[in-house]
Amino acid sequence: MGERRRRRKRMKIGNPSSAPLYSSLDPSFFDLKVFPLMLAAASAADAQNPSFRSLLKHFLSAHLALINPTTRSPLPLSILLPPGLLSLLPLLLTSSCPTLAVLSAQLVGAASLFSLEANLIIVLDKDIVNGLLRALVSRSRRVVVAACNAVLDLSVSSIGRETLRRKFNVIEKLLSLLCQVNDSPIDFLSLLHDEKCDSPLVLVLDAALILINTSDEGCLQCIPHELIEKVLPLLKELWENSCNSELTNNLKTEQGRMHSKKCDLAASLFRLSMDYVLPLTWKANELVRGIFGDEQFAFENFILNYWEVSPLHIKGTWNSLEGDHSIFNSLSNCFGYMKDENFLASLLGMLVSCPSIASDELDIFSFLKEANDLLGSQIIYGQDIRILKTSKITSEAMHEIAGEEAHFFKDKLTDELSVQTFKEALHDGYTIALRGMEFRNTEVAAITEGLSNLFGQPSVGANIYLTPPKSQGLAKHYDDHCVFVWQIFGQKQWRIFPRSEAFIPRLYEPLGSLQSMSQDEVRYMDVLIKEGDVLYIPRGYPHEAHTIINMDESHEDYASGYSMHLTIGIEVEPPFDWEGFTHIAIHCWNQKQKHSSIYPIDCEMFKLRSVLVNMLHVVVRQMADKNTVFRKACLFTSPPFSSNINLKQETTFDHIIEAINKSSSFSETFDLIVTAVQENNEDYLQWMRWLRHLRQERFEKLNFDRPLEFKEFVLLNYKPFEEVMAEFSRVKSEFCRSVVFEDAGDELKVLLEKYRKTREQYMKGMLSLHRTA
């Protein structure tokens, strides 16, 4: 009889119905009444006993009901997350009982969503988070799903995401789980299409994408490179399959889950690929041989006699490197598929839009905040692609001048881009012009990267043009950048017109209209470029081109009479011409002067000299408007190919300093700034924005956006105007006498690396979103 009573007593202890009820009014209730029972049940030697598990399930379910988002009322943290519960959660999350682990994970997620304070308490508890991460690799599907959902709930707050990334390396753990996927990407994709799917793989992917897409550079760099190499192919294939599904089946609307997943995949691919090493690179000497030939001084001759001075036709030197390793063969093989009549389908399927990035943007993550939802989107007409023709071809017999450009999609929507419309356009004589090839093709990217190093510029652009027989794409025009036209297949007839010696357009400034002129009254250069040829055209030279029938090819060939050429643009950004170099020289000199100044920082003369240095910047700008030497590219950061080229750089700078010393005028500059103030022209000094990227050691960054400050200080200064003007002359003379060429060069190198880093990150990110044909 006694034994039966003891057995009934044990059963009563384990009976959930006999467990104490929750009281939301007493903060100490859980720790005094519930916690001892839960601790005993969780740690008892016979914890496998169903009664003990049932007791734990009861308490966890009751606490979940207490914080149910549909019925909850404001709760103090002492009741929401009592210390006793927090100490038990790590043990319960790793319980061998799946139901207990699931309930614990659900409780973690629900509490994380209840308030930011609760979210913070949980995410800073390393034992709870580590227990949650161990639950991610549970053998139970239910436990993995619950743990993934809890990680997603913790990620709703910025501090939650930051802590998971930095303190617990959650991204690395999630990506490792994805790398263990046994399902094919297509099977994985079918799960993504299911709106109600709670597959562990999909939830792991969701959590990984959220954390990756909200990471900064430091977090992404902590992910092992080997792991990124393993996961990128999976993400790439998922991304490509999602694109194909959208194109062929139109499965989801713009607001659907699949579209959202596609955007998240694109953003993660971009971020993980930003620091990826390009599979193909060209050294500077290989590019020189591949373009200019094997002659010892070919490149030096080009720089000294043709660069930014005169056009040059380079015949067939692309084969200077042997066989498949030649630059030309790499491009020819890459775009060889375009000779096939079905190439348009391949071309259209591999294109996505390349959102524009500001020329002076040096933080790729700032760009991503604005463009995150645009990554991987459909190509945009005008921004990514143009389909156009010019109605007339210049005829030597009729002396006609090419007419205006006509666009195939003038009255059509961008989403009408299709293989059929491409074919119709080519049949009607339209040229397909695709921009940003350095962001779409690794072979082109390798060439543009090499050329940017060769010419000491942050980046180089590339467009490709496919023109049908006897047609002209672009009308007569000039560019604000130097171009290398590289003929990939077919032939094209070019006509290049002379430019004024005093005309070298700046990058990004509005292009002026060409003056109408009779062909009898101007000199021009006619050039027929064939496969493998290169044509160099300096900026500012008007030019036009049209295709001819290539009689050497069989007319049965689809590509007969067609021309494809790649235009590489050497874009001289504002800091990297001689005007920019001079601004940097002023900045470096001024920094030295401030360090050695005899005037206190807060005194009137110190402030006056700072304003006068700013005026010296404006003087340089005025001189550059009139003197083309200032607008030419500075090649200081180019590889040191010859002493003659290096000497020319120093000689050019000496010429500029001499010109400043002789020609600058304080009165003219002051009047110009006064006019800008009177006209309320707040944008007047926007051309100097990039100076904020220069290193500042001890002093505040100068504000170049408000010329009013310049003028007001001088007018309100107690010194007579003549004395201020005399002080400006002294500042100018001191600069011209003591400026150091090498100081500006060192600062230019630092700035160039900042520009290049952002451009390379953008390029590699966009390359990851483009598929090869």
C-alpha cells in the first residue's frame, strides 16, 4: 500500500495539470515557483521520463502563450525573460527531445520580436545564441526550422544582426550549411517558388541573405575566402534559375516572394563577389605588346606624339602575343558566338541593368543602400542599351553629312526588348549598342583593368557595337574621353574630322553641338579598320563610321557585312588630369603651411590665408578653362615605362606652376565669386567636391560648396581690400616657390587607390550577375 502511494505521488509531481499557473502580476513567481520545477525536470537523471518532458512542455507553452503577439499586453522584462528562464534556455535548445528544442527556439524568437530590449538581452547572451546555433545542425527538421526562424527573428534589429555577424560568425555557419546541400539548385528553386514552404534550406538561405545584405565591409571580409568560393556557384545558379523562371514563366509579380528572393540573391552575389579575384588579368607589358606591337619604343612613341593629340590607326598588332594567349583571340573567342544567327537569344538572356554610380563615390556600401533593389533588374533602354541608326551616310560623291540619329524604341517601352525586336532592328539597319561591357564580361574586364593601370586612371569603360551591312549607327559626334576602337569582326569605314587646338572637353561636362560645315571646307581622315585593327581617337575629335560589304566573306555567312567593334574609353576623372593634380599640389602645400604657420589657428590672419588658398583653387579652374594643358591626363601614376615619359610629366607641371605665377589675377577671381554669390549660384564650386576625399590631418575639411563664405570673409575683413589682394599675391608666390611635385604625386596615388577600390568592387559585383554565353 505504501509503495502504491509513493508511486501515485511521483506521478502527481510529473502531472502537467498540477503545475502552478502563471501570474503576470508577480515578477518573482517564475523564479520562485516555476524555475525549481523546470530545473529539476531538465537536469534529473531520468529526464527521459515522458512526465518530466510533459512538465517542461507545459511551462514553455504557457510562457509562449503569455507573449503571444495576438493577445499580449505590455509585460515587464522581469516577467518576459526572468533570469531563471534565461539560464535554462541554452540547455533546452540542445535538448534531445525535438519538441522541447522547438518550443525553446520559438520562445527565443517570440521574445526577440516582443521588444528591442528583449532582443538585446537574448542576442547578448552567448550561451543562448550558441545553443541556437547548435540547434541549426540538429538531425530534426522541425528543430532546424524553428532555430532558423529564431535567427531571423533576432535579425529584425540592427544590433541583433550586428552581434550575430561579428560575435558569433553566424554568416559563416549558415553558408557552411548551404554548402552541404544535396538537392540540385533546380530542386532548391522549386522550394523557393512555394509561398508556404518552410524547408530548412530555404530558411537557412533567408537568414544568410538577410545578414549578408546588411553587412559592412569588415563583416564580409571575415568570411573565409574558401567558403565564399564554395557557396558562390550555388548562389549563382539559384540566381540564374530564378531569372530564367521569371523570363520564361512569369511566375511571380513584382511584389511576389520570388521577385523578392531574386533581389536578395542578386544583392548577396554582388557583395560576396566584390573582393573576388578576376580569373583573367593582363600585365601592362602584355597590353602594350598586344595593342602597340613588339617594337621597343612603340608605346613611348604613342604617348609622346599621339596621346590626346592625334588619331592613330594601328594595324593588326593584336596577334603580337601568340595563339590563344593573345588579347585579340581572347575577345574574338569570347564574342565569336555573335556570328551565329541565334546569338540574340543568348545575348538577351545574359543581360541585367548596371545602375549608375556617382563618379566621386568612394564607398560602395553607400551606393548599395541606394541601389540594392535595382541589382539584377532588367536592362534599361538608354542606360544599358541603345538601338539606333543614322539615316544618311557621308558620301564622298554627294558630299552629304550624316543625318540625325533615330532610335528604334523611340515610342516603345523597355520591356518590349526581345529577340524578335532585335532581329527586326538589325534587318532595318539599326545598330545595337551595349554599354558597360567591363561589367558584363570577364575578358573585357581584364583588358579595361589593365588599361586603367597603364594610363593611371581609376577605371576604363567599354561599349560594344553591332552594325548591319551598309548602315551607320551613331551620327557624327565627339567624345569627352579618348577611345580605342578595336575591330572584333567585319570591317568599318571611319571618318575623323579635325578639332580646334584649344578644345579638349572635360569628362562629364555637357557636350557642345557640332558646327555645320561643308565637307569641301574641312580636312578629314578616312580609315578602313579590319578585324584585329585598333583605331585611337583622342577626345574632342568629331567622327562617324559606317559598315561596308566585305567582299572577302561568303554572302551565305550570317555575319557577312556585319561589323562588331569594342570601344574602350579612357575616362580622365577630374582629380587625374593636370588641373586636378594642381589642386592636389595646392592642398598638400597648404597642409604643410598650416603645420608650420606662425599664426594661431583661431586668429584672423590664419583664417584669411585659408580663404585665399581656396581662391587659388578657383584661379586654377579659371586657367584650365582657357589652357588645354591643364585638362590633359596626368600620367604620374602610370607604370614607369621610360625616362622620357617621366620627364615630360615633371616638365608639364613646371610649365603649369610658371603659368600660375605669371597669369593669375585676384581681382578677376574675386569678381567671379561675387557674381556667383549675387546670382545665388550655390553649385558654382561643385567641381571641387572631390577635394573632400584628400587626407586631412589636423584641420577641418574645407567647404567648397559655399562660395558665399569666401566673399563675405574678404568683404567683412577689417583690412583694406588692397592689403588683402597683396596677401593673396604672397600666398600665390609662396605656393609657386615651395610646392613639391612628389608630395602631390604621393597624395594622388593614395586618392587613385580609393577610386580604384570602389570601381573594382562595383565591377566585380556586376560581373557576378552576368552570365556567360
